Amino acid sequence: MRLGSPNQRLSQPTRPRKLSFGVRQALLLTGMLASMAVSWGCSGVAHGNSATQPPPPQTYNISGTISPAAGGNGAAVTLSGAASATTTADSSGSYTFTGLANGTYAVTPSHTGYTFSPTSQAATVSGANVIGINFTDTPQSATYAISGTISPAAGGNGAAVTLSGAASATTMADSSGSYTFTGLANGTYAVTPSHTGYTFSPTSQAVPISGANATGINFTDTPQSARYAISGTISPAAGGSGAAVTLSGAVGATTVTNASGSYTFSGLANGTYTVTPSNTGYTFSPASNNVTINAANVPGVNFTATVQQAHSVALSWIASTSAVAGYNVYRSTVSGTQYTKVNSSLVGGLAYTDGTVLGGTLYYFVTTAVDASGNESAHSNEVSANVP
């Protein structure tokens, strides 16, 4: 394409020219390339590097069933521990807690008019679902029975049986000694029999009811006229032989041990007794034994005898100014009175040793002078001796 001179261009009017097809195609292509350049630039920004997001933490479920469905349907189930939540069991008594992290939980059902066994359960989630956390529901209106037998029938027949605890009642055992309490709700009770002229073993029994009857609550009766024995041995035989043994309590009695230190109290009724041994010159371990007779003999009520340490008190005095045949020595544990003569025959000298004193005792001594006719003087001055 050629252009004319400048003058020519100015002198001629300007006319629009049609672009040839080839020129228009080039311009169109140029526009497209510009648009593509802009798009490519945006694409480059969009494809920059981005950080990798961590996966969400794994969670698990706890599930179970409350049956029968009558009490499970609509029961509220509470979750506590690592997380807290409450859900409602469906018509079949089934429940599920979802979205739980690892941890220890407690599951507790509740439903008005029902009790549950167990009342609550622990569930530990550790990388897996926990299933089978099941409960059994019982209508609170349900009632149960406690029953048993008192034997032999001689003492059971007509025995009064008393119920206490969650409810109170009294019934009479039949001719075979059997009894029953009915219409009892869940709870803890005590059953106690009684019958004039009889004792019972055990004397009472605790009975829990939890959704079922309690059977076999049995007792054994014993006529109070029956007699039993308490027996034992005091050893070694040196201290046990000939020892006095005293029985006190329900009745009182005293017996003496044989050569081997054995003793027996017989013909004793049921009751509580105390057995106490004694023997001069010995102490005993234990000092006494408490014994309860309950429809059986009580053997083996034994003691150990220990020789007391030997003690003595040496006495001496000034001779009487009168002619005497000898002297007597008197001893007391009370100052100034209640003296007892300790020598078996007149003491010819001016000294005497009392070897019958006991340790841990304070004694008081006096002497008297006796002439050939047997006349005895007044007491001398009193002296005391504290035996350790």
C-alpha cells in the first residue's frame, strides 16, 4: 500500500477505507492473543503452592439396649465423664452416643416408674466403638417375696417372724416351720424369728431384694431347756493342777482343775459367761475369758499359769525385858488393824523371815512376846514393808 505526499493527503478529503479480510483477521487474532495472555496470567496466580490440611480426629460410638422394651422405650440415657450428653432410647430400648473421643465415660439410664440394673456402667473408648452397654429395667410397681424355713419344726411351728427395713410386717411360721412375706418392693430387709422357749441361729438375717424373690432365708431353732458345757485346760500342770476356776455371768459356779489342769462346767443354758482361774503363787494369761453359749458346747477355754516371783520380808526386834518363851509375828495390809499371825509356832529368836508375801503389796507388821504360861503381850510398834 502506498501513501501520497503530505500535500496530497491534506488536499484530499479523508475517506474511510475498508480493511481487507487479511487485515481484519490479523486484528482479530491480536485481540484474542491479548485476552489469552490475560487469562494465562490469572491462571498462573491461581496455581500457586497451598498448605496440606490435617484430617479431622477419629471419633467413636457407645451403644446398648435397655430391656424389656416397655421400660427401655423412651428412657433417658445420660453420658458423663470425658464428655457429657443425653439421648433417648428408641422404641426397642436401643440408644447410641456418637462422635466420642477416646476416654472414660459413665452411662446412666432413667425412666419414671422404673429401676435399672445396673444403675450405671463405665465405658472406656480406646480406638474403637463400645457396644453392648446394656441395662435391665424393672417396674417400680413390681413386688416380690421373702421366704424360708425354721427347723426343726418343733420350734419353727408357730414361731413369729418379723420383717423390718424397707417395710415392716410380722407373720407366723406354719406347722412345718415355713414362712413367706409377699408384696415387697426392691430394698433391704431384716428377718428375725422368735418363739418362747427357743433360741435361733442366726438370730437375724439381712435380705436385699433386687428384681427377684428372695428364697431360702432359713433359721435353726434350739430349745432353751437344752444344756451345754464350757471346758478348758490351765497349763503347765504345775500351776494348773488344783487351781480354782470361777464361772460368773448367766449363772455362777466354782470348780477345781484335775491333776492335768483340766476343768469343765456342765449343765449350762445359752447365755454369756466369764471364766476366771486362780491359784496361790501363780498369775494367769488371760486373767479371764468371756464365753457365749449358743446351742453348742464351748471347749478350749484355756489359760497359761506363770509362777509369781518369790518375795520375802526379813524382820528383827529387840528382846523383851521380861522372861519369855518366844515371840509371835503378825501381818496386815491395813495399818493399825486386821493383823493375822504368820508364824505357825513361837519364834525363839529375835528375827523372822516372812516368805509368803506377794509382790506389789504394802504390808504392816507387829510382834508380841509370850511367856511360859502362854500369856501374850500387847503389840509392839508397827513397821511397814513395801514388797516390789
